[in-house]
Amino acid sequence: MDEFFTVDAVEEAVSAIKAQTALEPRVGLILGSGLSPLAEAVNDAVRIRFADIPHFPVSTVKGHQGRLVIGLLEGVPVVVMQGRAHYYEGYSMARIALTIRTMALLGAQVLIVTNAAGGLNHTYRTGEVMVVRDHINLIGMAGLSPLRGPNLEAFGPRFPGMNDAYDPQLQEAARAIALEARIPFQQGVYICLAGPNFETPADVRFLRAIGADAVGMSTVPEVITARHSGLRVLGLSGITNTLAGEAGGPTPDHEEVLEAAKILGPRLETIIRGILRQL
Ligand code: HPA
């Protein structure tokens, strides 16, 4: 069933959050599968369960906590989504958009999004960080857009552009930090599928052929909403597994993804902290 949220609904979520903290976050952070420990490091933090914020989705996936954490990281006021909502859990794209719009109304001007992703590019290795250069909105091409429905002019235009969806300056800064810290990194194109199943070998060959370097089940709807609202975006994919694309190749599983995320967590944290120090 279609559902759309009004500006009033976003304002209800914002009011519930503002009742708990006077801090005005400048940066929004979304932490993907197994990458949530960074949220524990936020100073002077107010933690609000998604369940206690009107209209917020309650995340159900293992490795996702489902809390909004507002506080200071590297001295910068941040709002962190510790765990995110995925379309495959049954949430509408509109509800995913509502979480981003809430961060925008709270004051965030930059969104840093992390995710766990499977490496499609043959040169990619598990444990590498991919700085997202661009994305392919495959689920959007199939009709699933967070911006579908009446346009909320208060946030952005009906037909937002998606050139430079991933801020070139933030990409360059992330690259420099990774180099300096000797974190193995790549720069590439992320593609979003609905999931929750992993890809068939034929899927993998297709995704590679159309120009994707890494595949996951999130991020793109959030980035589109953030860009619609005028936020600058940095996307970081933790490569948790590689995809062979040959019949008989290894099948990824969620435990493997969470295992690799343990190595990736500190690497992503280093990059995120470095970016925050520069803002
Ligand atoms: N495919 C899709 N999503 C993922 C993968 C994958 O191999 N790894 C982590 N998220």
C-alpha cells in the first residue's frame, strides 16, 4: 500500500527529538550492518530509540540497533542513525525518506552514509573501504523512489538533479585520510538492489556489465532524499565479501558480512573522524 508523509509528520519526529536535546546537529551519520560501534563513541550523547520517535521505522535486522544518537564526535554536533531501515524489512521508501528529512530539519548539512557491500569489481578485496563515486539506482529504475508521491517543496524540487550526488570534495578528503592511515581503499560505483536475497551468478555478471563495482541493499534511497534536501553526501562502502559470479562460487552469508564488518568498523571510523575534524 502507498504511504506518503507530510511536512507535519517530519515535524512531529523533529519535535520529539528536540524535546530530548537542545543540540543542533550539523552532520548526519548512518551506520550500516555491523558498523554501529562508532555510535557508542559519541560524547554527551542523548540516545532515543526509533520506537520512541513518531513515524520512525523500527529496524529488525541483526547488527542493527535502531537508535538515534545525538551528541558530539570530534567536537562536531552529529545525529547518528545507529542502524537503519531497509526496504526489504517492509518499510516504505517514504518512511526511509522521513528519517533523512528529520535529520535535515534538525540542521544536518552533511550526510555520511556507510554500508556493507559485496565487491563486484574483480580487483576488490574483503576489508577494503570503497569511497562511493556514484551510484546506479537499479531499484529506482524499477519504480521504487523515496521521492514518489506529492513533492514536499519545503525540502526540495520535484525533479532534483543527481550529478555530483557524492560530494567531490568529501570524496577527495576521504581518499586522502585513507591513504595517510594506510587503509586499503577503492573508489567506485555502488548499486542498490532491494534484497534481502543475495545475488545469483547471473545477477553478478549483469551488475558488473552495467558498471557497478559494489552491491548492497541500502544507501541509494537515503542519498537521493538527502540530495533532494540539499545535503552534501559522503558514501563509504565496507567491502564485506566478494562476488565471484560463476556458478559454484561462494555464496555470501550474513555472518560473513558481520565478521568482515568487525575489521571494517575501525577503518570507517578513522575516515569518518578525519572528515569530521576537517568540517
Ligand atoms: N550483496 C548484496 N548486499 C550485500 C552483500 C552482497 O554480496 N554484502 C553485503 N551486503
